[in-house]
Amino acid sequence: MSSFLENSKNSPYDPKSNYKLGLNKKRDQQIWAIAGGKGGVGKSLVTANVSICLALMGYKVSSVDLDLGGANLHTCLGVPIPEKTLSDYLSKKVRNFSDLLNDTPIENLSLISGAQDDLGIANLRHMQKTRLISKLRDIDSDYVLMDLGAGTSFNTLDFFINSDMGILTALPEPTSIENTYRFIKSFYHRKMKMIEDLLDIGPIIDKHLNSKLSYNFSPSELFEKMKEVNPEKAELLQAELNKFSPKLIINQVRTQADIDIGFSMKIICKKYFGIDLDYIGYLEYDSTVWQSVKKRKPLLMEFPNSALVTNFDRIVHKLLKI
Ligand SMILES: Nc1ncnc2c1ncn2[C@@H]1O[C@H](COP(=O)(O)OP(=O)(O)OP(=O)(O)O)[C@@H](O)[C@H]1O
Ligand SMILES: [Mg+2]
């Protein structure tokens, strides 16, 4: 089986040479967010290894650990806890954001390490988040990948909403699947709140749907109601929400049935939430993952022939649409 590393040199795709041929101008920077409704579902694994794939392809990449309070992305990238972390920036110990960028053993890949304590950062103020996002947009990288914390905190939802692409990882087990749906629902609630003002639909929601804005309302129910009340606004709302189609990765698959869960989730999301969930691939359960974590080495570099290399290769090509 040919590995991603070989592919990056020999494949007809060879994005590195495409990049050089380049499409000659600097690409627009893209911020990708990696989240999951639950802890331990592979967010850091995905962030680290997708970052490495992109860096090996010749893109300039920054991995950012935004798992505030539980930062460990550095381990997946094979580097010790960097001296300067986001904590230092948020507490104003470090003034210059670019001082947070740490080199990694992988060419083209830098790391901004997350906060090592949760002092004052568990819930960032709106201004802090906006500032942080704008600082991330200023980084001189083709891709900035954000490893987000577990769950549906406002921090996590807001970083996900403000990214150019949101990637969800889930395990093929009921608790993880449920939490993924919960995340999607929370995400749409949050996003709705943000576009309420934009579309001036707040009064309509208050008047006609207040009771629906409980934990249990679904976006598709909302569209239906909105269509009855104000079809024009309903269309605008749908267009606004449709701009964002989250990607899904099923991690730790062992059987075909596990792989198929992604397809079912896609159908369910469309049916119940009215949203397009883009199932971009799966990662096999593989002992090289914990072996590399134990060794504190990046998986793709330590086990270039593992099955996961092929899995990541496929996912990254899908993400890049090449
Ligand atoms: N494909 C896989 N095969 C085998 N083990 C895996 C796989 N993916 C993840 N794991 C195991 O699950 C652990 C958790 O993965 P990871 O740290 O990437 O999850 P996370 O979602 O970032 O967790 P947290 O919410 O704690 O930050 C890994 O240390 C590894 O032991
Ligand atoms: Mg993690």
C-alpha cells in the first residue's frame, strides 16, 4: 500500500508541485475548526495529522490548540509544552501574538499551544474571541487548524461558527453520535442567535416561535414555521444557514457497519435538521495511534505505513477537493 508520504512526492496530484506551479499566488488563508460533541473522539488526532498532511504537501500550516483548559495538541505533534501559550497572551504576559508561534519538527508546520490552565479562559468574552480570531486570520499561513474543546461551550461554538470550514469527529457509538447531533443543534441555535439581528427576524421568532426556542426545536421546524409566517425571511434564513455545511469524520471504525454510520448521520441530519452534513471519510481503529501518543511522536511521521495514512490521505484530498 503506498503511503501518504510517498504519495506526496509521486502522486499525479502532487499538491506540492501544484502549489508551486501555483497557482503562483498566495492562496487565501483558510481557518478550519475541528470539534466533536464529546471528549476523546479524535479531535486532536485529526487536527495534528491533517495539519501534517497539508504541511507535507507544501502548504504553510499553523495548528492552534483551542482546547482551553485541556490542551494537548503538542503531544500529538511530538513537541513538548511550548514556553509561550495562549494563556500568556490572554493574560497579556505576551503582547505579540506571533511570539506564540512555535516551530515543530515538521517543515511548514507551526503550533500555537493552548492554555495550560483554565484561569479566566473557560469562557472568553466576546471581544476576546473576536480579537483572537482576527489574530489567527493575520497569521502568515495557508491553513490555520483549530483543535477545539469537547462539548458545546460558547467558546467552542463561536470558534466553529467563525471558521471557514467546520469538521466534526465522532465515534461509531451511540453516545458519541448523540453528542454530535447535540453539537449540530447547539451550533445552529447559536448561529441563529447571531443572524437574528442580521435578518431582523428576532421579532418574528419572539412572536410566533418563542415556545419553540427551547432545547428541542430543530432548524427544519423553524424553517417550516418561518415559511408560514414570512416566506421571504425564511428563504434568507435558510440561505444564511446553508452557507455552512459541516464535515463529518467517523473515527475508530472497525467494521463496514461503523463506516456506514456516517451515511446514516448524513441522512438524519438532512431529514431532522434540514442541513447538509458532508461525510468526508473515516479513520480505522489502529493501535499505531496510542503507540504514537505513548511515544509522543506524530502518528504520520512515526508510522508512515499505517492504515491511517491512507485514511488521512483520502480525507485531506476530499477537504481540498482535489
Ligand atoms: N483511530 C484510532 N485508533 C485507535 N485509537 C484511537 C484512534 N483515535 C483516537 N484513539 C485513542 O483515543 C485517544 C483520544 O484521541 P484524541 O486525543 O485525538 O481525542 P480528543 O477528541 O482530542 O480528546 P480530548 O477531548 O480529550 O481532547 C487517543 O489518545 C488514542 O488513544
Ligand atoms: Mg484533544
